[in-house]
Amino acid sequence: MADVDLTKRRAATDVHGAVDYSAPAITFDRVRVTYGRGKKATDALSDFNLRVAPGETVALLGPSGSGKSTALKALAGFVRPASGTVRLGGTDVTDLPPAKRGIGVVVQSYALFPHMRVRDNVAFGLKSHRVPRNDVGPRVAEALEMVGMSGYAARLPRELSGGQQQRVAIARALAIRPKVLLLDEPLAALDAQLRQAMLGELQRLRDALPDTAMLYVTHDQSEALALADRIAVMRDARLVDIDTAENLWKRPPSSFTAAFLGGANLIPCTVNRVIGTSALVTVGQSTLNAEAPQPAIGKVDWAPGSAALLCVRPHTLQIVATSERDALRANVTSNVWRGASTRLTLAVDGLPDSPIEVDVAGQAQFDSGHAVGLHFPEQAGVLIEAPEGAR
Ligand code: ADP
Ligand code: MG
């Protein structure tokens, strides 16, 4: 995976001064959503708590079926929570019909009206929001301008490409000047190249709307990293981790988040000793240095002798000569050239059940079976608690 530039990230606090969490733009308070009845009832959302500050962008990231769209629908008013409340600003909207919530919603399938021209599609929500007739034209023009579609007002949806249709759908959501914008996998239907271009446009849009809170649903970690001030990771109807993108990337609180966010190696290890945030751990027959995060809430105890996981990204590891001091001995089991880099899979001596992936620059010439040395740079890895059952 390419390195992600986290230095340019716009922190919510940079834009707005102190974030006012006393009146979040979005609040989910112990929301539970159930589909089906009786024995077939399943929780699509369980004990879901989330606050989004005014102007903040939060990504809901998780695999398919984890409850991301359900959370968004509960906020938009398309599904009714079995319990809990959703609030916009200070107002409880749990029982308010969708049209009264004043939220902009963009979905994967665009959902444009096929028989309406672009300008009428964009104007659609304005009527139910009682925007004076004389203001409709300028508001539509403003929204189309924001997404770079000013020249397309008279077209029908079928006369537009997928990317253009999605821009119109975004313009329609923006026309009501919402304080809250919900986007559910808005790029998923686009091909890879267009997705990249649209991601840049969404970043610009986010920066152009510093007062609009955004909830951005995606299963794609690169979209979440590119757009979100904070990422909420979901699994099986629950929120598992939430933090800034940078913190989740650098110090994943759980093996699930580490694997989902960054394609990380999670290598079983034993903690030897910890001094401050620095740990000595045993991996196979070797002793390595790793980062031992100290959580704000003192939950994790890196007790000497305890089992943990060492999270290491493939691009931080180095292939060296087998004779090199401190190198782990390994054999190459596969070699996949990806253009700018080659992904090697290694079987490491003493770690029979943990193949380790390493990215080396360019087109590496290592055949399967080739013996190599594996070097862990100082503090290349960060400790993660071993999941229940593995301890
Ligand atoms: P995600 O958006 O993360 O892919 P969803 O929120 O769409 O997940 O779905 C969460 C769970 O709820 C899944 O198990 C899904 O099959 C189920 N589900 C979603 N919508 C319905 C529905 N209308 N009726 C029954 N089950 C549903
Ligand atoms: Mg979904």
C-alpha cells in the first residue's frame, strides 16, 4: 500500500477553533436498529454511540453488512430505531419524518429522477423546504457550480456519465444548504480512475463547507483516510474503534482495525519488558524493539510474558542478507509484482502459522524458496492486544 500523507490533514479544531461537543451536529445515543420480527429479528445496529462536531467529517468504515448504512438511515429517518435517540444539533429528531430533518443525503446509486432534467433534479428538495420561488434558480446554479456541473442544467440523467450523475446527486443534496451531509458509498459505483478524481473533488467540497458536518459511509479504507477527520470502525452492528485517522493508522487499538485499515502484518509475539512506550518483544527466536502504546484509559497492561500481536506494515520491513546480525531467517513463498513495488510473502523460521508480507521497491528478483533475512527497523512495529481466545 502506498504511504498515506497525514501531515496535511485538516483537523476539525484548525477550522473551527475549539470543537463544541456540548452541541454536536450529530448525536447517536445508544441507538439500536432491528430488522425482521420474532425469531428472525437481527440487530443491524447495537448500542451505537457517536457524536460528530459541527463541520467535522467522520467516516463510518467497515465491511459489508456491518451496519454502516443502517446507521445513516437511522439518522436520515429512513429506519426507526428500536431504542435510543438520534439528535441533530440539540434537537431530538428520532420521531421526525425524513423531509423535516434538513439533511442532505447522497447514495451510491445516485437516485436521480430519470425523466427530470438536471436543474429540476437539483431543485427537487427545495420545494419541500419552502424555498421562495425566486431563490430556486440561484440556489440550483450555486449547487451545480459547487460540483462543477454548471453547463449541464438542461441535460437528462441518461445523457450524463456515472461520475456526472453522482455530481448532480451531490448538488441536489447541497441545494438545501444542509448543516449535515450524509454520503453512503458515493464512489462505489465508479471505476477506479474516476473514483480517484472524485475523491479529490470531495476533499475540495469538504473544505468549501467548513460548517457542514459530514458522515461518510465506506468500506474503502483509502477513502476514509483521505476524507475523514475521524474514522469510526464498525463490525457486526457495533462501533469497535473511533479516533483520528492518524491515530488509528499509527496505533491501531485492535487487530480488527489494524487489518481493516492498513493491510498490516499481525505477528504473534511475547512481551519481555516495557519501559514507557518502548517494548522488547520476542518474535520467533528473535528479540525486537517495538512501540507499546499507552492508552488514555488504562486498560492495556503489557505484562512481561503476556502474548500480544506486533502490527507491522509490509513497506516498513526490510529484506537483508541471511548472514546479517539480528535478521530473522525466512523463505520466500510468493512474489507478486505490483508495478512500483513487489509484495513478498515470507515463511519465517519459528513462526509456522504467520506468513509475513513485505513490500520491496521495484521488481524484486526473489523466486519461491529463496532464503532471505528479514530485518525489523527500530520501532517498526506497534503492539496490539491479542484478541480473546488467542491469549
Ligand atoms: P453495511 O451498510 O455496513 O453494508 P447494512 O447497514 O446495510 O450494512 O446492513 C446491516 C445488516 O442488516 C446486514 O446484516 C443486512 O443484511 C441487514 N439488513 C439491512 N437492511 C435490511 C432490511 N431492509 N431487512 C432486513 N435486513 C436488513
Ligand atoms: Mg451499506
